[in-house]
Amino acid sequence: MTNFIPSLTDWHALHALSTTMLNLAHSGKWDELIEQEVNYVQLVESIAHNPISPGNKQQTQQAKELLSLVLSNEAELKVLLQQRMEELRGLIDQTGKQHSVTAAYGNLSGKVLMPNNLNR
């Protein structure tokens, strides 16, 4: 027989974790956010394996409300992750340009550049 109480507990834990992950993103703690993703996936799997009894209307309603909150957090987190990805893309582009400039000027290191005709 399936135990339905832990399932609702998992829903509350999932909501709390999604809020934590959102706060980490807002704080720019990207490494910590990534570490929490494993826990998030495990909670989702636990919820999938321990469904709420269809006959328990109160728990079903609570789960729906928690799902709505979790989905809202996920949507906001997705926007923040997209912004971070754009920021990283810009940094990568900038690094590439700096590398090109360094390589171009590095090849000229130690050489004196003189115009071909100084008498003009």
C-alpha cells in the first residue's frame, strides 16, 4: 500500500527547495544552485513514485497550490538562468576578442614598426 502522507511532505519540501534555488539565483550563487538541482530532481522522482490519494480532496488541493508555486518559481528561475547565460556568452565573446588582440600584438613583440617612407 502506498503511503500518501510523505507525498504531501515531499510537495512542501519541493516548494521550499524551489524557493531556496530561486534565492540562490537572485544572489548569484550559481554553483550552490547547481548543487541543489540533484536534490530537486530526487524530490520530483519521489513525488512521482508516491502519488496523493485521488480520494483525498484536501491533500490534492494543497498539492495543486504547491505545484502552482513551484511552477512560478521555476518560471522566474528560468528567466534568471537565461540572463546568466547571456552574461556568460558576453564574457566568452569578450575573452575571445581579448585573446585575438593579445595574439595579434604578441606576434609584433620585440619588432620596431616603421613606416615605409618617412620623406612624404
